[in-house]
Amino acid sequence: MWTDEQLETYNEQGFLFQPGLLSQQQIDDLQTSASDLMNEKDNPEEVHIVREKGGPVRTVFCMHRRVEPWRSLCRSKEVGGPVKQILGSDAYIFHSKLNYKESFEGSVWMWHQDYGYWQYDGVDDRMMSVQIMFGDNTIHNGCILLVEGSHKWGALDHYSDEVTTSYKQWCIPPDELRKHVTDESRIYPVVGKAGDVCFFDCNILHGSNHNFSPVPRNTVIFAYSAIDNIPKGVDNPREDWVVSREYEPVTAGLKIP
């Protein structure tokens, strides 16, 4: 579990990076399973794959329900414990996704806040994400970039971009970004190695660059929501693989102080 100092850091900057959180065995299992998922080896029906315009896998959604080791990882004390501390309650998985950036082809994720579009799914902002690396994440291969303290701004205006990449993205317009992001030193590149983990608030501004490197970028993100923060009825709800209709309390077996 996190110390009071770690919780304070998370609440102040909107994220906390923890290097070396996973064991080598966990990393090996993640890498093997990710390869199987991307090659569509006996994927469960609810697993959904989005590809780049050129063909490589961009994202694999909804592995947490029935695919090991992802099912165990999102429930683990290393990952789920701090989530329960931060949210102050049990949590369910809002969605899970393996974000993969193939060497020289993996494309951008434009600047956005997750809650900037999650709010339209009928939930409040008692939500957060955990990014787990199972390969090197570098400046050159498109590591995630976080704007320190931006979670305190609340949800900014977003627009729907269906042109830049193969996947519809909710993005913040450049004029809005210029109003808020005025100090480049507040942009924190989350660089690290397999087994490193970053916890971040649903309102923190983030994005990532194109992969200009020969090294693929491998990460998984679990998006957690407080157990009673269930999507209310909205027009044209998004698919189950991206907005879960299952609300199992994945942190139920974990103790918090």
C-alpha cells in the first residue's frame, strides 16, 4: 500500500510513477499473452482489436475478464491496492486496453483527458487509470506524456477526431491547449522499462507521439471506476468492450489502511 507521502504526491501532481513494481515472471507472462492476443490466438469473443491504417495492431481491448495474466494483474495488490486507496472504495474495470506501437508505424494519441469523453458515458470522475509497461517506453518510441497538475483544471472541451489515426479520438483543440499548457517543463515523459507502472487521474492531460524508433512500445492500461459509479443511460452508448457492462469489484479482496 502507498504511504501518506505517496498519496499526497499523487493528489498534487495527478500521477505517481513506480518503477520495478512487477516481477520478471509477471513481465514474461504479459509479453507471451500480448503476443497471443495480437495474433488472435483463441481470443475470447469480447476481446476487440483496432489496427493502424497500415495494418499493425494499435489496441487490444477487454482482456481483463477472461485472459490471464491480465485478469490476475488488475486484481493484484501491487496494482489494485493503490487504486482502492485512491478511490476510497472498491473498483470495477471500466475498460482495459493493450496499447501497442509498432516500430516506425505506431501513431499518436492526441492531447486529451480521459474524463473529457468518459463523462459522455454517464459516469462521474471517480475514476483513474494504471499504465503498466511490459517493454521499454522511451521518448523515441512514443512514451506517454503527462501534464503535471492538469487534473486540477477539470474537464476541458474536446472534439472528435476521426482523421488523424485509425481510431476515433477525443482531443483538445490547439487554442484550448495554448490557454492551459504554457510551461513545457510541466510535461512529464513517462519513460521506463518492463515492470514499471504509472497511476494517473482521469482528468490529467496526456498524449503520446508517433513511434520513431526501431523498438515497439508495449503498455497496458486498466481504467478503474469506483464501484458505485456505473454508467447511467445515455443515447447511443458505446460498445461493451470499451465501456464495460460488467461491474465486478476487482479490488474486493484487497485491504486498505
